[in-house]
Amino acid sequence: MVKCVKCGAVLDEDARFCDKCGASVKGDNDNSYEQVKSGARTIRKCPNCGDPIDAMELICDKCGYNFTEQRVSTSQERLLAQLSAIDKKMQGCRMEDIVRYKEQKATCINTFQVANNAEEIVSFALFARANACGIVVHDPGDYMIKRAWISKIEQMYKTACASFPNEPIFKQLEEINEEIHAVVAKEEKQGKRAAFFEMIRIPAIVVIFILLMIGLYKWGTSGFDDSEAEHKEREQKYEQLVQEIQADIANGDYDAALIKANSLHMDDGWSTESKEHWDKEREFLINLINEKAGYNLTQDETEEEDEEDEEGKELDEYYDEDTDYSAGIIDEYKEMFKEIWEIFDGENKDDSNDGKVSVGSYKNYRKKNYEYVVALLKARGFTNFQIIDLNDAGFMKKENTVKEISIGGKTKFKKKDRFSLDDPVIITHHGKKKDKD
């Protein structure tokens, strides 16, 4: 006959657990131990040395035998059996079914009844702590299981507070409860931090993207050849030059003003915004100078200009805007240029012997190929040339055509004006735009 060592109930010969109290049958576990009642206190014998010890003690005072490490409580065995049965059902299930089974496991843990004695309570609390700390939350089901283990520890602690608050073993249970709450507090803090970073992640990415786009835009529109300090310095010089041009206009020195206005030319090292600003400024000043110069002509000068539109045509008759007047080919026209000047001198006889010559009106040279103009004036005898390429040819500015010509410092010379052959000739033309690097 086999009797339960815990409650004394008669058991079957092959029984492993007591049908009445659920305790493990003596001999089923090599590390089982015998319990006897001694008054109101449960007394057990150490399976290692046989010395009787109090049920509240977890380590034998005589031989050091550790009961918690060597024996799994019957409560734990029964709960593990129930959880294992649910785990078997989860195998091969869909995700939504797995979460549902995890909810069942959490319910099983929450509703499981633990024997109301100090040994079982402490043992189960240790067991619950190990399971709670070992769970990594991947879905709501994992979170529910973790909370169920933590709730069970809190339940064990409350039961101990009511049943054996003055027992030495209670301190161990109190430490378990404090430890698990510290773990929970740490996880909640980490969870809040993770939630905060998740909340600001998208806005932060958007802000970084916007700042990156602004930086790229500024980098793309800023000059590559000028530092910011150099750029400001050039801006200040141009502002000062504008003031000088305005002073020249006020003083009636339109030739000087026009030369300065034409120098307000931007290169590719400037930002797009600056180039647009100074292009507009230059165009405005040139138009203003031309307008003021026209308004200040006397009636006689106006009549003379009208006459120049009719006279000096002999300088235009031989010019063909579709002809290639590039260097090398221009030599073929030397005889033609000599003939042009002979005709011009025949039409405009001059009896003075001062060594100076007339070259017609400045209007005879504008919008003509600059190489043609240079060759024509060289045929006249001029030797001192300066060529300025604006590199601004476009739809309204035909490539290599003269924008402005100055002889002896005069830009709007007339047919009656006479020049020395060593006077400087400055020709400004619309050259081909430079390719950006």
C-alpha cells in the first residue's frame, strides 16, 4: 500500500501524484523528502542527512542541502503540464491563432491556484520570476503572459503578507517582489523611451530631409569660385561703381558712364541670384545712359545724326552679315577694304593736313562682325586695338557682333570727327558664352 507523504491519502501502486493534494509521490523524485506534522508546524526531513528541519527553511543547517534547487514543487509541475498542453496546440498554427493560444496561457497562469504554505509560495514566486524575466515581448500575447507571471508574484506576496509576515522566509519573497517591480519599472521606462523615439522618428526624418534639400539648394546656387567673403567684397565694389556711374550721368560724362556700366559683367562664379540682379542693374544703367545722352543732344546735333543715317553708306555697302570674316579668311578682303576707304575719301574730301582721318559714324560699325571692323580700321591705318569679349551671345545678341566701339575715347563719334592713327580703338563684342564646368 502506498500513502501520500503529505496528506496520508491511499494511492495506487503506480501513482506519481496524489489525487487529493497533487503532491509528488515519495520515491518518484530522487530528491523528494519526507514531511510530518508536529503540532501546528510542518516538519520535514533532509533527504541528504535525515536531520529534521522546519518547513520554512530552504537549506539544511546540518549539511547545507538546498531544497529549492533540487526539487520542483508539485504546483509548478501541474502548471507546466497545463502550459505544455497549450504549447502543443500552438505548433503549426497561424499567427492570429498563436496570439489566441498565448492569451489562454496568460489566463491559465492568472487563475492557477498555489498551495497556501510558505514553501510552495516562495518556490512558485521564484519560478514565476524566472519566467517573467525570460520573456521577450514580440506580440500582445507575449505581453499578456509576462504580465500574468508578474501578477502571480504580486498575488503570492499579498498572500504571504497575510499568512506569514513575520517568518524569516518572508524576506526572500519580499526581495523577489521588489526585484520584479524594479524590472517592470525599467522595462516601462525603456518602452516609453522607445515609444517616444518611434513617435518622433518620422517628423525627424522629414526635418532632416528638408534641411538637406535647403543645404543642397544653397550649395547648388552659390558660387564655386568665390568664397562668401570674396563675394561680399565684389558686391561692395560694384555698389561703389554704380554710384560713380550715377555721378558721371549727373555730370554729363556719358561715355565714361557707359564704359563703367558695361564692366558690370558677371562670370560663372556668381550665384544665379546675384547674376540676375547685376544683369538687370547693368541693363537699366545702359538704357538710362543712352536715354540721357539722347535727351541732351542739341537740335543741330540731332540733325547731324539724321544726316549720318543717310551718309557714310559706302562703309556698309560691301558688308555681308552671312560672310565668314574669321582670322585667316579676312586677309582675302584687304584690297576690298582699301577700295572702300578710297571711295569714302572721294565722297568726303578733306583739305586739312593734320595727319588725322575720318572714319564715319559709330553707327557704321555697330552690329557688324568685330573681325571685319578690326580689319577695316587696320586698312585705314589704325594700330592700337583693344578687344573686349562679353561672352554673352544669345538669341538677341548675335555671336561676334560689335556692341560698342570707342576711338580716341569717343563712343558716339560722327563723320566730321577726325582721329590720329595711333588713337586707341576699343571694340566690345558679343562673344560665345563659356561652358559651365
